[in-house]
Amino acid sequence: MHIIGPTQQRGHVLLVAGDAAVRRRTVQVAPSANVAALGVVPVSILLNSGVPSDTTYLDGIRDPNTALTRLRTAAATPGPLLVYLSGRLTVDRRSRRLHLALAGTTAASVRYTALPWEWLGAELSARPPGLTTVLLDLAADNAAWPLLQEYGSLPAPPAAEVYGVVSPPGFAGGGNVVSSYTRHWIDQLRSSPSRPANLQLHVLAVGAAALPPGALVLPTARELGAPAPAPTPAAAAALLPVPAPTPVPAAGRAADGASHEAVPVGQREAAPGSPAPAPAPTVAVAAQDPRPHIHALATSGRHLEAATLARAWEQHALRTYGFTSPETVQWVEIRADLARMAGDFRLATRLWTGAGRTRLARQPPDAAEVHAAAAGALYCWTQLKDEAAVREAGTELVDLLRSLPSVDPTYLHLAQQRLELLHRAPSHR
């Protein structure tokens, strides 16, 4: 958020705790805990501004019109604004509109007791660019999640910076404690010698948080990285296809009678071998492909940011094409090589081995991509020093190598020999 003029007199922080996301009596997201934790952070740090500011807490409210009034007041502030929303996303099943569930919202009462999501965009849309940040820590219920999958993102105001995560239904929650993403956002604010930019805070929080598999990260991969290439057929596995623009949900009717329409939010380096791996096929890189940008981050030492971007793209491919698709496995391999560049050989070995097994399920054992994945896994495994990690990863690696009759038998012999020596060696205490 940038403070760009002398006429901005006051700022505002609006913290909204919606209904808790609960699965089988276990709390998945505890909005009240999240709001309470953010509430103790100085407003000047939250806003990255020293202007006088107001703070509004909404916790336990049941009336969406009350929430709308507070949102409208916050949006009218002339200075910087942070809107934080935590809770459960749900859907009015009659109109298929997203809502933030408030206290007491049930599936039958969504239209009357929950906050329509498009009201957020409508109230913030008139604010000047650069002054508004929306921070989200949400969980979608079974009704909302398919709609988010259809959109590919979460509708939000175009004039705001939007950061956050939306967890899918069914994950094991952390109970009545601060969510991992919000906690790491706060930790970065407290531990950094100078206040990081919002994008940097988001990247660091996503990289450190234990997000459930398939969680929607906002901005999506397209907004986080370089602009995405045009769509290509799924058969062109060398390049990740990008979906068509996010559809805009139908306009809804706000409490004040106005029509409010939501607006959507907006080289791989070959793994070295020891011995040398079979060369992987050349990857065609289109203009504005995110991979050169990710590779540049890694080579400049910004490993966490590179890994976060690659993970976002992997999640996008996974949701779009499935776990075993060529598009997804390619991003697993990119993450494996980024882990190698960062010196995390344990993660790199696991990712390369998993990629090899996934490719083997769809490709013949003598395919060059399968051999390259196995060689990458073997190289990274040889760099491991921790004996427990060597044993753990070595068993899966040996199983993979045994499945490749056309690979150099020296690879399998070396892996087996190292494991045997470890099993013979006395334990070090």
C-alpha cells in the first residue's frame, strides 16, 4: 500500500470475524482468534502508514446490513484502508452467490443472515488505487468450493490489493487458535527489521504456512507471477496451458437497492545427475511464460518466493488437470529443481522420485522424462548427509530404479550399495 498524497487525513482498519468453519465438531478456521491476534498489532504497522487511523472490530454479528454499514464507513475513509475477513465462505443455493457466513448462518438462512460477497467489491470499487488492501483467511464449505473451482479465483474489488488463502472443505482444522496463514503474516510483521511490502508478506506467509492441499492462494498464479501465456491444448505437455479469463458472477441486489456486480481478482534448469542423467526433452518457453521469472528469482537467491510461485502454479495445474496430468508433474519437477538450487536435497529427492513414479504410470519405462526424473532423484539423494533421510528416501528411490530395466544398472547398484552400508554401520548415539 502506498501513501501518495498530502490530503489523506485518516486511515481505517476493519477486522471482520465471520462464522467459524467447523467440520465434524472440529474448528477449521477460528475467525475470532484471528481477529484478536491482528488487533494487537499496531495500526501503523498494519497500514504501513503513520496517519491517524480508526479500527473497527466486527465479531459475532448476525445482521449483514450492519456489516454493510461498517464496510461503507470504512470505504469512505480518505486514507489507507485494510479490510481483514476471516471465516466460512458459503453459497445461497437459489442464486448461486457467494456469501461470508455470519454468526448463526445456516444453509437455509444464507440469503438473510450472511454477507453477500459482491457487496465487498461494490463498496470498495470507488476507492482510488493504491490505498486499499483486502486480507483474507477463509475456508469454503461444500457448497462454495465447487463455485470457486468454477471461477478459478475469488471475486474481489479491482482497485484493491487482495491477498489471502481459501482452504477447501474437509481439511483437518487447527482448533480455536490463530490460523497458520494469519499467524505467519503477523510473525513477519513483528520479526522484520523494516515493514515488508504486502506482496512480500504474503509470499513469506504462504511459504511458511502449513496450508491444506489444494488451498486457493490469492492472488492466483496469474496475478502473482508474470502474465500467463495464451491457452494451448493439453496435449502440448511441454507448456502449461492457462485457462480462459475468470468468469464474472451474475450481478446481485444489495440491501440499499443498488445493483452490485463482482469483479474477479484478478527455464526450468535441467537437474544434474551423478552419474549424468539422460537429457530431458527441450521445453518450449512461450513469451510471458512464468518459468523464466521463477528461475530468475531462484538464481538471484530468492528461493522462497520462487518456490511459492511454483507451488501456486502446481496447485492451479492440479485443480485444472488432475494429480497425474503432464501439466502437474511438470510443475512438481520444477519444484524439485528449485529445492535442489536452494540446497533442500531432502525435498528435492522426494519430489523427483514422486515425479518419476507419476510419469512411469503414464509413460513407458524407457521414456527420457522418466529417466531424467530418476537421475535427478539419485543425484539429490547422494547429496543427503542425514542417515535417517538417506534411508527414508533411498527405499523409494531403489523401488523406482528397479522399475526401469533400461536405465544404467550402475545407478541401482550404487543406491543399493549405499543403503546396505548404512544398515551395516553401527548406530551413532
